[in-house]
Amino acid sequence: APPLVSFEDVSVVFGGRVHALDHVDLTIARGEVLGLVGESGSGKTTLCRTLIGLTPLTTGWIRIGGAPLIETMAADPLGFRRRVQMLLQDAVASLSPRLTIGRTLEEPIAIHGLPREAARRRLDGLLARLGLPRDIVTKFPHQISGGQARRVGVARALMVEPDLIVADEPTAGLDVSVQGELLNLLMDLRRDLGLTYLLVSHNLNVIRRVTDRTAVMYLGQIVETAPTRDLFDRPAHPYAAALVSTNPAIDPKRRRRPIVLGGEIPSVVDLPSGCRFHTRCPVAQPRCAVDVPAEREVGPGRRVRCHFPFSLAPTAAADALLVA
Ligand code: SF4
């Protein structure tokens, strides 16, 4: 089946010099949960914004269900908004303080023209599904808990029955047990409703727990894409290896020595020559400062942008990075 979403050579340049996204190729299969990781400033948020149509592309294409996003948006803006919903980091701030939760939840439905009776039924069904009390519809945002606000955010996104949910740090700021509940809920909904997610998180435990594949970004580029389990077991790109090495919850047998990156993240206005990671890469070679590495396939479902990726097969050199 064709992917639900495909990014084809997408670049976004702000003001002619800020390379926020640089030649991004990425697909998301229907029903898949794709994780997106990388430091702040790596382009994750810009990528999300392009997908919901908030940031225009400088070059390249995004297709949703095979059709160019830009054409779908122009031809049917409401239909587009219905298909792609965003879950925001700050769920409470994204709720209008002057509207009751009920009004907030009915709003998207009203916009999309669902008859009132059907809207009520959908709302009731969702509240039950999300474990929210029926009387929450009479409350105002300041009267509900942070965990409930996240659920309300999920309910609002689901009211329009989207295909794709773009979730930017959906669990940030929640305590661990509420975080776990929300993730379970998102994954149950995926199974029951056939949802597809793009999940952005700094929290590698969250990524490891719920995503099928993960894309790693560095300075506007995707440097590695891999099945999540493979990425955490044997990262191929040195930057991915550094990220993964800092995750304390990795299986102790596979735990790596933490790779501490030197230097600052270079500015997106003044990008390093050659490989963008060469100023911080622990295994950089002279060639890396000169030649731009192309993205290439290094294993089943794995793409890496590096001249000297870590071997995916067990080797002495790779194993030297594992803590005995
Ligand atoms: Fe490191 Fe060179 Fe690979 Fe870049 S291309 S990640 S500098 S080894």
C-alpha cells in the first residue's frame, strides 16, 4: 500500500539563510507510529508544522494519501484539517479559558458541519472511551487536572475522526503514571480506530515504548531512519548512537558507554561544510569536513546519512562501545 504520508525532498529555508529542513525524505505508513527525535533546533517542529500546513515548503513535496498536501489544502481546507490533527504540548494553554470543555469539544464538529445529534453521540462515546466523566463538559479548563486536559486535547482531535495525528511532546510535563496512561490510551486508539501518528518527543523511553520506526534529525536533516528496536539496539549513525547512549532505560546487556558530544550545536545560519555533524562527531575523518554524505540504505528499512556508519553486524569495534 502507498504510504499515508510522504515527504519528497522537502526543504524549508527561512529568510533565504536559515535551513530549517534540508532535503527531507520520509514516509509514514497507514497505521504506523513514527517517532521523531533530535535536539531542539534540529527541525522537528518545522517538520510538524509543514505537515499540518502551517509552514510552506521552499522546495519539494509532501503527499497525504498520494495527493500533494498543498493541492488538498487549497481544494478542501476543511477536509484537510479534518484529516490531519495536531496534539499540542501545552494542552491546558490550547484550551480556551472562557469556553466550557463541552463547547471546546463541540467546536470542531460545528466547523465540520456534523449534525448536532450525531455530534452529541460522538462526544459521549469519546468521553467514555477516554475515561473522562460526563460532567466534564460543564467545567472550564482551570477546573480540570493536567492529565484530564491532555485527554480533552485528544478528544478534541478525535472528534473529527482524523487519519493522522501529529503529536508534539504529548506527554511533556506529566508525571510518569499519567504519562503511561496517556500513551496506553493513544496506542489503544491507534489499534481501534486505525490511527497513524507522528510522535515527537525528547523522551527516548516514550519513543522506544510506542513507536514502530524512528527518524533522527540533526540540523534540519534526517540522519538515520530505522525500525525503533534496531535503532536502539544498534544505531548506525554516530549522532543516533550518541542520543541512544544517553538513554538509561536501555537493556543493561546492550547498554553503551555514554557518548558525550563536544562542542555546541552549530547555528543553522552558518552550517558546517561536509557532514553537518563533523564538528561534534566522535569518529569523524578528514573526508567528513569536505564531502556531504548522501542518505543511503544500510539494512532492512534503514537509511543513514554518514560516510562511516557503525556496522549493523556485531563487530569488535561496535562492541567496544557496549558496556561489558
Ligand atoms: Fe561522523 Fe563523518 Fe559520519 Fe558525519 S559522515 S557522522 S562526521 S563519521
